[in-house]
Amino acid sequence: MTGDKRKFKNFKRKEQIFVTYGDNNKGKILGTCDAGGGNTLEIKDVLFGEGLKHNLLSISQLCDKGLKVILESDYCTIHQKDSKEVALKGMRHNNIYLIDLDNASSSDITCLVVKEENPWLWYKRAVHIHMQQLNKLISKELVIGLSKIKFEKDKLCAACKKGKQVNSSFHSKNVISTSKPLELLHMDLFGPSRTKSFGGNYYALVIVDDYSRYTWTFFFTLKSEAFKAFKKFAKVIQNEKKLKIKVLRSDHGGEFQNELFENFCEENRIMHNFSAPRTPQQNGVVEMKNRSLEELARTMLNEYEVPKYFWADAVSMACYVLNRMLIRPILKITPYELFKGRKPNVAHLKILDANVLS
């Protein structure tokens, strides 16, 4: 297939038909043509796809036309079956074999793009976080299982446009205030949601570790359940890391500024800091995390037309992915690796599916 009119020879217009790509998007086919010839292999019945940005060469169709394709670790060759003569040779670049039908003789390095992975599909699997972030994860090898492809945002994502809102941000610090996990935890609660979640919840408690930026989310029906959720979390996480929580930071919400929290902090020698009234930017670490989680959750629900009562599942999914695919400022490592001590594996990520959730 090609979208380049310069490759046309013997163009024949077809009645309008469509093909389905690997990410389930459909492309319009306007006709067929021949490509190559002269000093290189001529390929017949090439489909012309409207708006197609890459030339695609099918190995199975080459074999159907009497050719033999051999794939090696760093190059590939296309042979005439009868004479066994090398018709084309391509070099491997990452996970792509490249063949140039315009300039190549049978012995030249060649180029025609064959994509094994679709960047937009991975973009959806990564809950619509910025493509520049995905490029950084690949270039710095910060995760395992993410295909080595280049992400270029060549079109506007309608779901992102609808789900994300941008406002001027406050200046961030250029220093790290803590030296290890659990020295400082940022807390905030958002809700009530206008829609009860599938599990019957209206509120979400978000906790962010200052050093690693690793994040946890907890969901409940009433604000008063926040302390119970935090107390259980504190015991589990301190036992897991064999470290003590030293400082908590939250706003003056009644779910945090109460006798239960005060007694717990006093018994465990935890300092509880509060942001100034009507100054949420003082608790900016968790406030911005809340916004990211809510935006990504809305974006996924909008794109896949998932019922709104799955909002808690979407927030949990967004939190899970962000822990593994964000990069901690200054330290340039993912929150997962900073907190767990090993690189995250993201090969298992899937897009949000209402059928699975239900």
C-alpha cells in the first residue's frame, strides 16, 4: 500500500473500498498501481490509500507472488524463487525493515516502512499521557515491554481535547526536599462525584510520596472513612518499606483536621502540616496529581464511551499507569523504580474495555 502519488505507474481507479488497519481504524482505497521496475523489483497491484503516511509492504503477498523472503536479525532479503537471485535487500532499524524501491538495485540497502506496532494504540494503552513522555521512556530504557517506536503526534486526539483542560501552572522547585520514601506524604481527597461508582463510592483519597512521586488511590462512600483507609495504608506501607512516615501534608479539610488524625499522628510521632486556607498550590504536588488522574479518567471514559459509573476504575487505571510511565523530575527515573527498586514492565497494558470491567 502507498499514499504517495509519485510512485504511480499504470494507475487504475477502483470503486471506493476500505481496509482495516491494526488499530481498527479504517482507510479509504482509491485505486491500484504498480511500483518499482527498471533496476529494481516491480511490484504490481499496489493499493493507493488516501492519507496513508507510510508505504507498506506485505510479506505474505510477496510470497503469494512467487517471491521468497528471508528475515535475519539485522537485514532482510527478497529472492526470486526460480533463480534464487536477490531482488531486494533491506536493513533493519529497531523493529523495522527498510527498503527503497526508488533508488535500490538488488544489492543496495533499501527502504519501505513496515510497522510492527501502531504508536496511537500504545498512546491509548498509556492512558493518553503525552507522546514526548513515551519517547523519553523508550530512549532512556526506563521500562520493559514498550515497543521501540517513535511517537509523533501528527493529529489532534479528540478524546484529549475533550478530556484535558490546561491552565497556567505554578513554578516548581528545582530541588528535592526528601532523600528517601515516606519522609513526606501529600494527601488530598476529591469528590463527591455526581455519579456513584460501580463499587458504590463517591470519594477518592489520593496519597503521593514526595521523594518518588509514587501514588496510591482509595475509594469510599463517605468522607469520614478517609482516616480508616489511611490508618490501614500506613501500617501496610511502613511494614513493606521498613521505614516510618515522618511528615503528612494536607489541606484543612475536616477529613484530615480531626481528633482521629491528631491522635494517630501524636502516637506515631508524625508531623502533620497543613496548607494555608484557600491556597491549594501549597499542597500542589497532590493537587496536580488529582487533576492528572481526573483528566485521564475522563479522557478514557469519553473515548471508549464507557458508562460514567466506571470512573473509579478509570482513576485506578490512570494511577497504575502513571506510577510506571511518568518520569520523576530531577531524578529522571520512574516513580515505580524509585519506590520499588526495579524497572517497571508495561508489556501487559491494555486499553480500557467496558466489557471486561462489567
